[in-house]
Amino acid sequence: MEASDDTEEPPLPLALASFQVSEEFGFLLPDPLTELPAPYGPWMDMARELPQLITSHRLRSRVHQMPQLSTQHLRGREELHLAHLVLSFITMGYVWQEGEEGTVQVLPRNLAVPYWEVSQALGLPPILSHADFVLANWRRKDPNGGSPSSAPLCRNLDTIITLPGGESLRGFILVTLLVEKAAVPGIKAITRALGAVVQCDEETLYRALEELAGAIEAMSEALRRMHDYVDPEVFYSVIRIFLSGWKDNPAMAHGLVYEGVSPEPMAFSGGSAAQSTVLHAFDELLGICHREDSAAFLRRMREYMPPPHRAFVEEIRGAASLRQLVLSSGAARLRAAFNRCVCALADFRSYHITIVTKYIAAAAAKAKARRAEPSARAGPSAGKPPSALEAKGTGGSHIFSFLKSIRDTTREGMISA
């Protein structure tokens, strides 16, 4: 079992391909595989039935009957990513099948051992993260159809693996995918901007900043589509628990034992938008400095990115300062283009707060009222909303203080006249 290794020396220090970043798809995995080799049929069969197995409370018993498969037949990065996606979804279903009051303490060996091995090969943690849930979880219905596009929502796109949540879950994943796709011109602008900084080429830098600002504005437009495709009640009461981890989560305060891997429980954060490489890259390019507690959480979220994407962010961090060049140039239009980028980034973060208010805060208040009703039952499949993470994100952060902090520090990155 090994990841493919394309080690041809890149001609530029920030050539996207050398960081497994696609010119067409950005951080999305280009055209992910949808089938594993034949020996892994038991994994794929279970993954395809996940929503039904979870809602009928049969997934855990199916996992217990599953053979322990060797990972040695997996070849290349694409097969490993699909295996990680499949095992991540099965794991989340297994842990949360009975809701937050019916969690398990041990992930059985036949699931834990191959999951650990695949995770080690990819440099990813053994939990569902943004890299699985969004970046590697899309397919074309018609292989000859177009790339991800926004109107109508992904007519030719679908998810590969799903969980309870129906069309709202599909909408949540694919709208998030469209935000990632909208960022692609901005990702390409990073390389041009940094090249222009080295060359002190103000004209190229100006064009790159304009391209970056346009991309961030397009990301906000894509994010607005969440309202059209995701029901807040379904998101909060059904979907959200399956994105929750076992770090900083009162429902699993002691973590999870990966049987056959370690006798000690391990703690990993759940899926979070903070695991998307896009905003980390833009922050580093623009020299945005977040407050220490928020910055520490963001640094920890980088551990949930594919290692080449993490390296891309670090490369930008170590590059010559774009902000310093804009300041020293004194060029009014450069400063205006830079500030347009910072403003667009702050606006995106403000809009993310609007989304979180609707899908978590307001939905939590409604759920709290419903929990007081005598008919409330246990388990996500029965519709009883979780309460352990009411004030936190699925990644474990105190969600509103974190989001407002990074929005405010983004705004402070503007260059005054």
C-alpha cells in the first residue's frame, strides 16, 4: 500500500502541482475514484447502504460481521483517498448510530486497523475531515459532463458516500464544494502574486490581487446557496452529529480506543470549515494575524489537511511579504486592490457567521424547545437533536467567539491611507 509519488522537480518554488493542488480544481481531488478494487467489496457495500443501516440501527452489527481486510492491495493516492473516505463515513456512523447518549468507547479492530493504516499512508487523522467529506467526495453523474458549477446546483454532480440527511446533506456537501471551486482563481493568483513580489512587479501584483478579490467574492456568492439546499432543522438535528469528533466534545470526553492500534483512547476533532486550506492560504498571503487562541486552533486544524496542502500554506507563510511590498510601494491602486482582498475576506467570514447563526444558534434554540417535549426520543435517526455541542463547532471550537475573532482580526489587516 503506497501513495503515488510524482517527485519531478518543479520549475518554480510554488508550482501548484508539487503541492497536489490542481490548476482546474484547486484543493479538490480531481475526479475522485468511486470504486475500490474487488477485495474491498465489503467496505463499499456497507458504505453504499450507510443511511439505511444507521437509521435502522443495524450498522454496528454489520461492522462486527465485517472481515478485517488488508490494505496492501490499495495502490496510489486516489485509491487511498477513497478508502479513507469510505472508512471515515463508516466510522462516524458506527460511533454516532445511537446519538450522543449511546456512543461507544472502542472502534473494533476490523475497522480501526485498516483505517489507521490508510490514514498513516495519507498523513491524515483517522476521523472524517474536510479532506474526505468535501474534497474527495464528489463525482460526475455523466463522466463527460462539465466541471463543478453553481447553476443549477451541481446538475451533473453528486456525492460518492452519504449519511442520514438526504437532500440537505447532499446540498451541504456540494455547496461547500462550490465554495472550494470558486476559490480556484484565487489560489492561482497566490503564485502570481508571490512571483510578482520577488520581481517587484507592481503591474502583475495588481492584477493578481484583483483576481484574488474576485475569487473571494465568488466564494461568498457560492456560500449563499446554502439557504436554497440545506434545511436548518435537518442539518442541526440529523446531520451535525455525524461531523462531530471525540476531542473537546462532552459526549465523548474520554476519546475513542482504536482497537489493535493503541490500548489508550485517542482524541480527534470533528470536521470543520477551519480545515479547508483555502482561507489559511489567503490569510498567509495577506499577512492576516489572528489572536493567539484563535491562531492556535487554526494551527491545529492544519493537521487535518493533506500534508502537501499544509506544506503549501507553510510555503506561503515563509515567502517574501506581499503586505510589506504594498506598504513600501506607496501605490494607491495597489493599496486599494490589497484592501479589496482583505475586505472580501472579512465579508466572507461575516457571512459565514450569518450561516452559523441560522444553522446552529437558531436551530439549537428550536431543538432545546423540542427536547423539553415529552415525546423526545433518543438517537439521531429518531430525530432527537444533540445538545453536547450547542455552543461549539463540530471541530470543538467555541464557535461564535472564534468566528467573530477571526473576522475582526481580518478587518484589522486593512492598510490605511
